[in-house]
Amino acid sequence: MEENQNQPQRAAVRHTRRRSTMNLYLTIAAAVLAAIGSLLSVNVFFNLSPTGLTINGATLYEPVQIQMVGGLLPGQNLIRLNTEFVEKRLRENLVYVDEVEVIKDYPDGLVINIKEARAKAQIEYGGGYCTVSSAGRVLEVGQSERNKKLPLISGFDLVGPEDEHAYDNADDSLSDEERPKVYLPVLAGMQAESSDPQKGVIITQIFSEIDRLSFKKIAKIDIADRTDIKLIYDGRIIIELGSSVDLDIKLAYMQAVIEKLPEGYEGTLRYNGIDRGISAIPKKAEVPKSASTSRSDDSSSSADSMNSQDGTQWTDPNAGNQDGTNTWDNGYWDGGNNWDNGGWDNGGGWDGGNAWDNGGWDNGGWDDGNYQEQTWW
């Protein structure tokens, strides 16, 4: 009777053992299947097919060039393929590739998206020029001729990688801080770097904003002093931006002002700050040569209407004494500098041939009576 009571317990133990054994077998079988699947996937399945490579955006390189440089072959397993390594190879070895993205397209395809580099500017280097892309990639080195279709970047101080072995045999008495840095030559495909790293950042920002605003006709970018950045627009307008702070706002303001200026305007646009706006200063005109050698009624009448560069209207407080009294302006017309140095000279030749007013026609700000400095808000 006691044996009969223990039979259900024994049956439960045997059932539990059978379940544990079955679970073990299932686990082993799943592991074997997973291993077989892994082996098949990296050796039989998910391999690049001969027609599985898709290349987008490439016009300067043939597909076979991209395939060979990237080390891509039909039958190559996609699971084991390192896409970052392929991207690095393509960018380092194909100069005119600015950006590249490699995407696996299972089961047997690979997609390569390329953004080709376009010449954006020239940088002064070694007595010649280097061409760079908008991403700052060096495309060509050692050009002797200036490409006037591209802006010129001056004051950038383009350098190659730092030579880490330049002082291997040098005097050990000098510290690293005391030794000037030595750079290797600049090569095509490198990122354009300056001896002042911040200049590279600024140039990239300027390129980005110029592209965003579609700001055309920028002929030169002077970044010799990064706190006093200057651009030259269309060869006739100097744009003074100051530092790189708020470049987006400054360039947008400048573009808006240029659109309002008279056609053919020559001069300087100076950014004064958000609260003070932009000053438009016209280019100084040269004094006509005839002014110092002959007396002209037209000249005397036009002189009465000239304005100084800073927009101040000059007037003649002694207009009644204009003729024959040796007191053309009585020392007031040109700010105390004595327009005629004390004498019209009664027809003797406009101040005796001593260059109109002895070096200061309206204090150096003659604007031909047409333009004055204006402030744009």
C-alpha cells in the first residue's frame, strides 16, 4: 500500500526529468541550427551579386573605378563587409569625392551615394594657388595661374600636416613650446588646414552662408586678421565684416544693402553692429589735374555744392566775397584749412599753382557731389 502511495510522486519526477531532457535537446538543436545559419549567411547567403552594386551621384569617376578603390568584388559577403572602411578608402583616394555613404541592401545589393567636390575658391600657397571645395577639401595644388571665376582667399596660411619627426635630431635643450612648428607639404585630397585652426572654421562658415544666401560675385576673402574679415564684391565694393560673430546676420545685411545701392557703385560697406547698422562709404574720387592749373567758373560753382565724405554738407558763409578780395572762404569753407591758403590771387592761377588748396580738397572727401556716406539699418 505504501508503494502505491509513492507511485504518483515517482511519475511526477520522471515527467520532470523527461521535460528537462527535451528542453536540453531543443536548446542544442537551436544552437546547431543557429550556427549552421550563421555559417551559411557568411559563406553562402547575403553575398554581393555581380549586378548588385548601385552608385549614385558620381559623374567624374567610372563605376569600375569606385568599385576597385573601395575594394568591392562580386561574391563579397555583406554581413562581414565594413561599410565605414569602404567609405574611408573612397574619400581618401578619390580627390573629388567630398562625401560618401555606403549602405547594405540585403539580400545581395550595395548602394553607394556620392557627393562630388566642386571647386569653390583658391587659396594663396607657396607663391601659387590651391583650389579647395566648399567642404574645405584641397582639390588641386601648385597652380601658377589665378582662376578669376573663383574667390581668392588671402591671409589663410595654408599648411600641411605637422612634421612629427622634424626635431628628432635637434638640440634637446629646447622645449616643444620653444620650437616652431614644421609642416609637411600640402597634397591634393587633404583637408585645407591653417596654422591658425580657427580660420578653417571661419572659412567653412563663410562658404555655408554664401551658399545659403546665393550671395554671388564674391571676388576675394581676406582673413589675415580674423577679427577684421574683409570681402571684395564684384571687384568694386569692400565689405568689412569685423569678427566672425553673427556671420549669417552680417552677410544677409550686406546682401540687402548691395541690392539697394546704385548700379556700378564703388566704395566700402562697413558693419557697425546690430544697433548701428551698416555704413556705405563711396570710393574717393581723384582731384582733376586741371583744377590746379586753371581757373574755371564751372569749378567755382561746383565747389559750392560739394559734400564731405562723412555726409556733412559744406556751405560758404562768405559767398559775397568770392571775387577779388583774397578771402575765398576766409578760413571757413574747408574746416579751417584755408581753401586757397589765403588768396584767390585775383586771377593769378588758383592759389599760385599750389594744387588748389595745398593738399586737402574738402578734407580728402570729395565725392563729386553724387554720393555721401549713408547708414543702412
